[in-house]
Amino acid sequence: MSHNTLTPLPSQLDKSAFVTAYGEIYEHSPWVAELAWEQGLNTDHDSPAGLAKAMGEVLTDASAEQQLAVIRAHPDLAGKAAVAGELTDDSTREQAGAGLDQCSPEEMARFERLNDAYKEKFGFPFVMAVKGNDRYAILNAFETRLENDPAEERRTAVEQINRIARFRLEARAEANA
């Protein structure tokens, strides 16, 4: 298998096996995988890009309430769940890759203040695809996105979640190459 192919092949799985294999790509939201499977998968969906597109369309086309449920399933960046070791394996790897596990006490306090302000304004946690970013870029994005209106920020969070999903699928394909 190449790094451009997922294992197991999504197009060859029944619904139950597909949801078992890919249901956690969207944090605690297996319904995204269920709907993607129900809409039909073919060999185009056996690549990370193809499956990410299909699953991303499910979330993008979902109701605002469904989108908010997926957004709210995400942990705070450098938040209490990370400190307590309660993140999913994917979230732990992603946050550590951005250096969020190496924050100084002052940086942790800043993350906590920004997490609180963000949740107070929008009613959901700040979500960002952190791959390729460091904690400084993430803190800057936090402050910039706090200026958004709620509808714009929900759309931005959905876009970021879809990026996270693609990164997760690419990582799985790489691991199985």
C-alpha cells in the first residue's frame, strides 16, 4: 500500500466495519462516518484526500446544531483535559506536535484565559488544526478569531475540523504504508 491509500480500504467495508475503522476521525462523532458511508463510497474514497472530502462534506452540509455538537466534542487547546491526560490519542499527538505540552506556566495561563474568553463569546471551544503551527501561532490565531462573529467562527471551526480530519487520515495512511 502506498501512503495515498487507506487501510482498510473504505470502499470495501460494510457500514459497521467502516464506522469502527473511521468513526473517530471526527472527535467523538461517529455519525459523520455513518453518513459518509450511507452516501456511498467508491475507490475514489480509498485515499486520505478522497475520504476527507466525503466526510468533510457531511459536516459542512450538516445543520448548525450538528456542527456545534462536533465542535463541542473537541477539547480545549492546552486545556485541563490535556493537563489531566484525558485527550484522545489523536488529540494528544496533535497538541504535542505543536508544542502545547511544553508551555510555560505563563503560556498555560494565557491559553486558559483565551479558552475561557472564547467559550464565553461563542459557546464552544476554540478548534484549530495545529499541525504545522507552534504555540505562538496558535495564540495569535486565538486572538484574531475572537474578533469573528458567531456564524463566521462556526464556519471557521468546521473548516478547521475538516483539516484535522484530513491530517488524521493522512497520518493513518502514512503509518500503514
